[in-house]
Amino acid sequence: MSIVNIVDDINPSQGRLQDLFQRNSTEKLTLIFTSRENLDENPILRDELFQRYSVPEYIWTKVCKRLQGYFGSEDIFSSDDTTIESHVTWFHFEIKYPFPPPKKKEGAEDVPPDPPPQDGKNPAGYAWYKIAIITIWTAPDQHTIIFIDARNSPAHSIRNELKLNCENVKNEVALGNPYWAHQFLVGPILACYDQAVWNLRDLVKALEQGRRDGKHAVTNAIDSNDSDMEASRNTFNSLHEILRHALHKTEILGVAIQTLDSICSRKRIFDSERYSNEAAVNIEAPESVAVAKRCAEKMGVYLDFQLSIVRSLEARARANEARIRSEITLAFSIVAQLDSQVQAKIGEAARNDSNTMVKIAAVTMLFLPPSFVSAVFSTSFFSFSPEPDDKVSKDFWIFWAISIPLTIIVFGSLYPGGRGLSFRRRVASAAHHKPSVSARTILPMESLGMKSARDIV
């Protein structure tokens, strides 16, 4: 099988591309690799490429560029509208890698490189990768694949895998199906989705492990010093940042499921129309139709399997989202618990201060009544001068006769925490909790002049 493989970014001056546009290609498989930036910088090249392969211009509008996934297809009929000359499909995937991806491990072919610094600064902690693919099937068995990615994307590893898969094709009967290439195109992209989901899971697991090991910054903020509060603030920022990545991950996987489901549905429609009994008689021999139909069914089964993989990845992404939400809830609960402990300590200190004030008030009330009586008796209205031979007046007992009962009365009625105040509290509480007018009162039927059921019987 001959393969036309353009690895570097194509440009209008490239003779190989112009030759491909001008002649009728005889290769059964043509791979064209380019980047979004290249097509944006060369609109003439883009228009020529899209016109040559009947690609709708709408997929390059701002609406489609902002989408996280889509799928479309179109049948190109002959001049008499009786037979399908070609079948064009276009679809788009978007992948988000949270934080700098881990270093490439052995056997991990689809791990993207670390995003390069922008404007001399460090990466933002995550990277978006957009991959658009256009497939053109020309009857009976010619395929053209246009692979559009962004610079510094994981497409380099995907490109290598696509080349390897296409070069190892042995069953040329399968090339008669327009969706032959999709099974090879979707697989490497799913590997990128898988790596991105597990990157996020590693971040969530690191937070959970730190909490179990007692290294959670929120739990260390009880002293409320500057360093602990700053660490706690950073922890909350990290929690919400990871939750944002988890929400994006769930969203893009949901869109990926819709995209793959659309591919599977459109393939089933195409196969049912092409391999129907009426169409099969007019196209080729029944034996060849049976073989082609079996190949088409095998492709459909494999695409359904890939769809189930994406559904499983979405379940994992939803689990990651639930786990990080649980961590956020736990962090807020820990903060609320710490705040309750601080408030309890403040209340305990207030109670201690209140007890001290009670003691001071008790001493004050002990001396206040005698002082009051002494002040009254010292006025000019009273005269208790002792006899010339006495040092203490014989009427001194009057002072004690009045001061002692007065002190007892004051203590009994005004002592803080005593029963004198509690009585007034109960009276005030009863006044504020009177029964509501709307409260239901159930009275016996006899009190209303009505007979009960047992009296009637």
C-alpha cells in the first residue's frame, strides 16, 4: 500500500502538496498533518485544502473553534445523484491536562510533553489540547485523513501511532468502508483522555493522602499565625482549582461521548443503506458483500467498545469530582470545628471573667448597705454623741439593727446568679412565650354539648 505522508506543517509553496491537489491520487491512503496555527496563517492554503476535499468552511468559524467536540458527515453523490462517490466526516476532540503532566513513563506513548513557558513565565498549571480530524473516503477504497492539531500538542505520538496502524493494514476489503480509519484515529485520542483523567486522580489522591498523614494545611491553622493561615488559604485555593479541573474533565468527556456516539450512529446508518439487499445486488457479488458487511460489523463493534471506554472514563471523572467535593466539604467542616473550639475557649474565658465580676459585686453589696446607713445617720438630722465617759454611743446597736437586715434583703434580691433575679427571669420568659392565638386547643366533645360516639351507640 502506498502512503503519502506529510509530517511537517504544509504550506502553499510545497510542491508535494500542489501535486497532490492537481492530480488524481492513486494511493489508497493519504495522510496529511498540519496545525491550526498553520491554517490560520495561510487562509489560501486552507481554502484550497477544504475545496479539494469537500470540507465545509463552517468548521473553521469561531463557533466550531470554541466547541469542545462535534461530529459531522456528508455524502458526495455523482452527477446523476444515483451513487455515492465519496463520504466526508469531520470531528473534533478537546483534552485538558491539569497541571504539568508527569514525565513520560516506559510504554506510555500518548503522554504529551510539558507545555512550554509563555512570555517567559511558568506554565499555568494545565494545558488544553485540541485535535480536529477530517476523513475523506472516495469510492471504492481510497482514504484521505487530514489531521489538524495545535503546536506543542500530544499529536506527535498520535501521528506515529497512526502511521504504524495504517502501514500494518492487511485486510484491504475493510478499506471499502468510510469508517475504516476511525477505529485507528479514536484509540490514541482515548489514551490521551485516560492519561488526563488519571493525572487529575493523582492530584486528588495526594490531597487525601496528605490529610491522612496529618499534613493537611487546614488542620494546622488552629494557631492562626501568619504562616498557618497562608498555608490554609493556599490549600483552599488548590482544592477549588482541582475542582475546576474536575468539572472541565467531566464536561469534555460528556462531549466526547456524544461525539463518539454520533460517529457510531452515522456509521450504522451508512452501513444499513449501503449493505441492504436491494443496494447489494446493484453494487457487487453477494459473496463480496457478505465479507464487506462482516468487516463493517467488526468496525462497529470496535467503535462501540471505544465508546464504552469513554463512558468508563467519564465515571472515573465523576468519581474524582465527588472526591474533591468531599475534600472541600471536609475542609470547611474542619474549619467550622476549629472555629467552634475557639468560640468555646472564648466563652470559657468570658465565664471566668463573669465569676470574677460576681465576686466583686458580692463584696460591693456587702459594704454598700452599711455605708448607706452610716451616711444617713451621719447627717445633721441625727445626733448619737456618746456620753463624756463613753467611747461608743449606746445607740450603736441601731446601726446594726438596720444594716444587717438591709444587707440580707439586698443579697436576697440582687445577688448575681441568685434566686432573686431568676424569679424575674421566669416571669419575663413566661411573658415572651405566651400561647399563640393560632394554636389548636382540643376540647372534649361533651364540653361542646355534643355526644360522643359511644353515647350514640
